[in-house]
Amino acid sequence: MKVCLLNESFPPVLDGTANVLLNYARYLPADYGCPVIIGTPRYPGADYGSYPYPVVPYKSFDTVKLANGYRTGNPFDERDVSALSAFRPDLIHSHCPATANIIARFLRERTGAPIVFTYHTKYDIDLRRIFKVKSLAEESIRAMVSNIEACDDVWVVSRGAGESLKALGFTGETHVMNNGVDFERGRVDDAAVAAATAGWDLPAGVPVFLFVGRLITYKGIPLILDALKMVSDSGQDFRMVFIGKGPDQEALEKKARDYGFLDDNGIPGKCLFTGPIYDRDVLRAWNTRADLFLFPSTFDTNGLVVREAAACGLASVLIRDSCAAEDVTDGRNGYIIDETPEAMARLLLALSRDLPAVRQVGERAMDEIYLSWKDAVGKAYERYLYVMDQKASGAYEGRTRHVTDFLVAMAARSMEEADRARRVRHAFFDDFRDSAVGMMENIQETTDSFETMYRRFSDELERSADRVRDGVRRAAQEAEEGLTALAEEKKREFTAITGIPLDEDEDHDDA
């Protein structure tokens, strides 16, 4: 089974969904023999040729400032869509309801492969942040939902995510498919923890609280700071570590400074802002060093960082009825509170007095809510097989067709014709080039042949001239030798007749 994976984020942009793609692309070929190809918007300067599978970075627009660091892909670039289509995928898995899903629909028109879509996050919140005009935001949300409904099998990463999607107007069925964790199960050794956290003020015996993720207000970070102000005012010491970056970082640091957790120069005090950490081993070390993971987000649909913390035996504090709190039992493998600073402050004060008990809750979190990516992809592969069976049985042919389906079909056919014309054009020029190259090679061969004949003729002429010159020299030498012998004979005859000897050095005019 050949699988095409599509998403709007991929390294160099590394977020939770990009991490999903990396792990699908890792385990599908290795464990199930499924070749993969990835389609994602192009980021300037990124290296897409270093992966063990093909990556097609399609053209994109610079929307980094508008979309919190993300570029927006262009789904209508025929060359890039054709490159993905040439892979001939058996199944298309889209992880974003925007341009990635449009490309998925183009590919389905051209290849017939079914589309699986995973709803990872509450995109409507970001759309409302981007589009300040309510009517534009609502129209964008409706378009997003329509784009999702056009898919063949819709997955959600939690039950709450499915409820959120339905609240936006989605009317189809959803299937819960949990994401996994690429951390190994188990705590990091003390030496690795010491190396990773060196240079930070982490006194022994002082509780360490941790948050990992985008520094943005809708993840509940203001609630954390408000709760910590109450904890600090009670006299309890602590260290709060924020790992990550985001659009609200400056405002959150100002709030921490106003509470006395940072000085005026930003020097760490009780709050430590480390910035983003991309080294997964270093992140594991921080999760091992911390005593509690604070994640009061009602925005996240899965809370992957909660399972990463659990992998290291770190228990989390979560908001009641949030998606991240699914499968967590209060006081057993995590802690669940109401969404108020007071509730968090009371819990942190109580837990700070009994950290060994907190460690036991973390150990149970490791055993009960941890899910490896290897196992998560295995469950996804089983669902892939179900989707392929449904496709083969014709179950998806009765799907309700929307107006956008016909527009997508028209665009896909237009792009396919453009691709065919481009390939014919390239074939013509390739043939012309090959013919021209062939002619040039023949001319070169003929020229080389004439040059070889000329060199041979010249060499033969030179050899003939040498033979003639040798013959002339020998003839002249023989003639000279003959004349000399004749002169000697005549001298002897003259001497015999006259009795006068002839000497070459004497003058014989008187004779």
C-alpha cells in the first residue's frame, strides 16, 4: 500500500502535527512495507532531499506573520500536484483541512485513491484570530468543514475533538485515532538530567513545574501565572519552566515580571523561559527533572505533551472535561481541576507538600496513558486496511457530492491536461534534443574519422619523404665514391704511361 501524507507543517517548522507525519513516515515503511511520499508547503532554504522518502515541497505564500509562523501552500501548482500524482498512491492521508486537503481531493480525482483526514486541532480558533471580521471567519469555518466532509474517512485525535468538529457543523461520522509519543518509556538517568538542565537555578527540594508548547494565551498560560502568584504569596517556593515560543511570549513574560517572577532585565527567578528545545533527549530530561506538568489548555484536542510527560513518569494537571483529560483519572494517573487559578493554586500547594505521592501518580501515568508511536501507527494501519476494503466494496461511491466536488473535479482535469501537454511538450523537445545530439555526434564522428585519415596520410607522406631523402643521400654518396675511385684509376694509368707520379697536393700544369 502506497501512502501519500499531506500537511501544512513539516521541518523546518516542527509542531505536533509535523511530528505526526515524521512518525507515520518512519513506521509505515519500516513495519508494514508501505512506501510513503510527503507533500508540504515549501519553506525557503529548507533541505527536503535528506529524507529516506520523497518529499514534494509545493509552492507557498509568505503568511508567517499572519498565520503564527506558517506559510500557506498553493494547491493549484500543476507541477507539484503532478509529482505527487506520479507516485500513484493507494491511499491519501491529509492532516490539515486547508490547502493540504484541496490537494488531497485533486489527487483522489486523478488516482482514485480514498482520502483519510485527521482533525488534529481546533482550527476555528486560529481562523477567528486571523480574520478579525466575524463574517469572514464564519465563512472560512464553513469552507473548512465542507472540505473535511469531502473526505472518505474522518479521524479525530480524541472524543472531545470529534465533539468540537460537530459543533462547527460537521455532519459525518468520526473515528478516534490517538496520536502516539516518540519518547521511550522510562525516566532519563541523573547524569543526562544534570547535563540538560545545567545552568538553570533549580534548587534541590524546591518543586519544579513544567509547561511545553506554544506560548499563546489560549493554552491557559495566564491561568498558570495567576495560580503561581497565589502559591508564591502563600510562601511556597517553586520553579516554573516554560519551554517553547509563540506569539504571546512577550506579553506572558511581562505578566511574569509584574508578578515578580522575572526581574526587569529578564533574568530568571521563579519562572524560567528556556525558548524552544528541539532535541528530544533534552526534552525527556526536562520531563524527568520536573515534579508536575501543568497543562490547563481547553484548546488542544489531544495534548500530546501530556503523553510525553507520562512517558517519563511525570503526572499532569489538567482541566476537567478537556480533551487532554480524556483517559485520565483524577488522583490516580493525573490531576483534574476546574478551570480557575484558585483550583490550580490549591492543588499545587497540597502536592508540593507530598512530592513522593506525586511521583507515584506519575508512574501510573507511564503505565496507563502512555502510547508509543509504533503502536499508534499500527492502529492507523489497521484502519487503512478497513478504508481500502470500503473503497473496494464501493462504499464511498454514495457519498453526498457538494458543489466544491464538481469544481475540484474540473480543476483536477484541467491540471491533468496541463500535465499531459507539458509531458508531450517535454517529450517533443527531448526527441528533438536527442536527434540534435545524435546528429552532432555523427558529425563529430565523421570529423574525427577525417582527422584520423589526414593524420595517417600525413604520416605516410612524411615516411615517403624520409625514404626519398635517404635514397638521394645514398645515391649521392655512391656517386661520389664512384668518381673518387675513377679519378684514382686514371691517375694510376697516367703514371704508368708517363712514369710521372701524380700527387693531389702538387700543381701539374707543366706536365
